[in-house]
Amino acid sequence: MKNKIVNLLSEKIDFLTNDDISQLIEIPPKPEMGDFAFPCFRLAKELHKAPPVIAKEIADSITLPDYVDHVDIQGAYINFFLKKTGFVQSMVEAVSAEDFGASTEGNGKTICIDYSSPNVAKNFHVGHLRTTIIGNSLYKIYSKLGYKVERINHLGDWGTQFGKLIVAYKNWGDEQAIKEKGVEELMRLYVAFHNAAKENPELDDEARAWFNKMEQGNEEALKIWKWFVDISLTEYKRTYALLGLDFDHFTGESFYRNMTSDIVKKLTDANLLTESEGAKIVDLEEYNMAPCLILKNDGSSIYATRDLAAIFYRKNTYNFVKALYVTGQEQKLHFAQVFKVVELLGNEWAKDQLVHIPYGLVSLNGAKLATREGNVIYAEDILLEAISKIKKTIEEKNPNLEDKDEVARIVGVGAVIFNDLYNQRIKDVSFSWEKLLNFDGETGPYVQYTYARCSSILRKAGIPTDTYKVDLSNVDYSIITDEASVELLKEISRFPAVVKDASEKYEPFIVARFAVAVAQSFNKFYTVNRINVEDENIKNTRIALVKITRKVLKDALDLLGIGVVEEM
Ligand code: ARG
């Protein structure tokens, strides 16, 4: 429909392209302002006339096609009122397509997303929860647009800290305690090392020696290290299972350990490496950045060296069109440096293909969250608590519900995810149980509840809910004239544009807001339109709208990494 309006206008305005016109066209905020509005401000310069005069001239010159009911001038705007039936029919047909919201723009292209990436032997904390949730949503969004996505977990599993842990384990470790308590015990050992090293600095030398052994491939060192990695991964995977997500590659920093010498060679050959106090760096003063450290004075590689190796590995292996890195803002400089070094090595693509995607903090003020030893908060505990709180609510409100545990998991976890994704990434996330678990309000449970309401309406009408196919053969478009129905359809129609916008800005919140808007629109529709009515014509038509809403809510939630339940 919008394209038809664009074509109509382009016949009258020869100095704007169809794309220009399309971008100028607005969807008015209120129905009394029409279905599409075209502002004439931009035309004033070329035509040397006041915008309202231009609006009137264009409007007068248009011969109305059969799908336009009338046009109306309001100031500088030409408002188009479409014939309801034609407009409604084209919307219904578009939104009920099976792949509505999907596109083929990414076909044949690969995007790497580096996210989650917790640090081995450390707890999976709330910050890692954010990168995990945001990264997973971006994965879903890009997949919807046809891209092949490589989900990469760049575990922090290499570095001097593992030398320290080995020393600590050898001195004060207990195999059984580690088997039982996992990461919590590894963290205790790490703290124990630091306390002891304050008294006895020789421990630091020992730790360096052990890490050196790891880098040399020493069997004993690698065996202990590998055990720490496995213990930690088992725990992280429990959190991933609760979230219902997975990765294509658990290739941590250690994966690139033998590729760092090649980076050093590349940099040396390109004359980019300089020596500074025994260390090797790339000077970035010209770009107003601190130098990028490549090798420490003992010759060992660091975080940045392994990130450089990872970029070349991924470019060669996946030939990505984009590589995204989802981490906290505090790593902004790190990525700016690393990306610059790649570019300086003669890779122009680094400029627009390597993207750091930062996010804000989680502010826990007020929220009572369970802590483990040392007052540490685990993401797993937050999710488990959300699940148990939802389970309580379900037990009060709907005690006979089947699969209570699975419903509580989907809704509890969904609530945490939704709260995380409801605002721009860079904003801090405030954490309040009351707010995020609320069944009405702008929350995950509210959207899920609306979905479940759609399912329940269908069940009551005897319509199978095991399919999302919408059959339009019984729909009578001429009865979809009330404002609530038309507004609902208009809201749903935005989905493809919403997905595209979210992908371009790397902002899942755009999808989250859309889901809430559709749910609100549906609930308005539902309060004014009875569905299970005598008149088969009306009933079938309204049921089609319920089915369309149900499908788009499921699809939108899925893009956020949130599941749906048929009853809650
Ligand atoms: N392990 C790091 C951390 O927890 C995040 C790694 C991000 N990815 C990367 N390629 N540097 O802070």
C-alpha cells in the first residue's frame, strides 16, 4: 500500500526519487489524520512556494485511484485516507504470510557474533547475563533476515591467572571440594593465592612459571588447566540451558594461543611493532589512543593479541560480512585499539565490518538477590529465583495448570530477558522483582500472557492451536472497519520494518517495544470485539485476527530469545 502511495506521488514530484518519497511518508499517530501522510516541507526549496500551498497543489492534481477514499490537507501535510476494505485486505494478506517479518537480505552472507564469553574459574555474573541475552537476540534477528550467524563464545580461558590457580591448587587445593563446589571453590583458591602472594612474592614467579609451562604445552599444566575449564563450562552450560540458548563454537582465548606468533610476524613485517620498556606495542598516538600492547616484557601474549588472532581466523574461516562483539562499555578502548591495528595491517574492511556493541550496567539497588560465598551474585541464581517466584504466582492463580515447572521456567526466564532488552542497550538496567515479574505493565509476562490469551480464545472456539497457519478463505474484509481492529493490523504491519531497524541499530529493544505495542493493541481490540459470536462471518474474521496476533507475538518474543506458553 505504501508503495502505491509512493508511485502516486512520484508522478507529481519529478525531482525526488521513489526512495526519497518513501522515506518522507509518515504513518500518522492518529487515525483521524489518515493512513499515510506526506509532508511537503522538503519540496519548498525547489518549488519556491510555501509547504501548505504545495500540499494543496499536489493534492488537487492527483486523480484518486480506487484504493484511496479521499485526501485531506492539514498544514503542510497531505493525508491519505485509504478505502478501508482494500487497505485492510492488503494488510491482512501481508501479515498472515508464513514468513512475515523475515527477509532474504542476508542470504549467502555470514555474521559472527562474539558474546557471553565468561571467564573460566570466575562466576557467570549479571554483566555476562546481559551480553548473553543481547547477543542471542541479535543472533535471532540476523537469522530472521537470512544471514548465517556464527555464535561464538570467546571464553576467557587463557592467561597468567591460570598459572596462579595451578599454584593455589597445588598448595591449598582439594580435588573433592572442587568437584562438589565447582567455580565457587576455584574462586576461593584464587583469593587464597592473592592473599598468600602479598606475604610471599615468590608465588608470583611460580605462577608465571606455570603459565609459561602451559604456553610450552606442558602436559601436567594443561591437564589441570583443562580440568578447570571443564568444571567451569559445566556450570555455564547450566545457565545457558535455563536461558534455552546455545552456541556454535566454544572457542575461547586458548583456541588462538598458537596463532599469536603469526600476528607478531605480521606486525613486524608491516613495521608496526615498537619496543617500549621491554614490551612490544603498536603505537596509536596518531589516532589519539593509548598504544596496543602485543607482547609483555616476558614475551607472553595478552588478551589483545589473542583478539587479533581471532579476527584473522574468523575472517579466513567464515568470511564474515560483519563481526560483532557484545561486551560492557569498559572494553570500548580495547576494541577500538584492536580494530585499528587490523586496519593498519592493510585491511580496509575493519572500518565497517568490525563492530563493538557495548551495553550499560545492571543496577541492583533495592533488588534482594541471593548471593553465594563472598557476596557474589550468580546469573544462575537470578534466573532460578525468577522461576520460583513465578511458580508461586502460578500456584496461587492457576493451581491446576499442567507442566507448572516448564511454564514457570519459560515465564520466569522470559521476564528477566525482557527486562534486560526493554531499553536501549547502553542504558543501565534496573532490577526490580516487582516490576519485571508483573503480569501487566511493559513486561515479558504481560506479552506472554497476551499470547496465552489468544491461544485460550482459539481453544474456546474449537480452533486447533498446534499450527500458526492463517486461513483467509473465511475472512470477510468488509467487516473489519472498527478502529481497534484496523489499529491492531497497522501495529502488526510494522514487524518487517521493526526487525530491519533493530538489526541496523543492533538494538533488540525495538523488537521488545513492538511486542508490547501489539499486545496492548490486541487487548484493546479484545475488549471491544466479542469473538465467539453467532454470526459465522464475524466470528471467522475475528478469529483470523486473533491467529495473526498470536503468531506475531510468538515471532517477536522468539527474536528476543523468549518462549511462549499456551496457558499460564
Ligand atoms: N572474557 C571477557 C570478559 O569477560 C569478554 C570477551 C569478549 N570477547 C572478546 N573477543 N574479547 O570481559
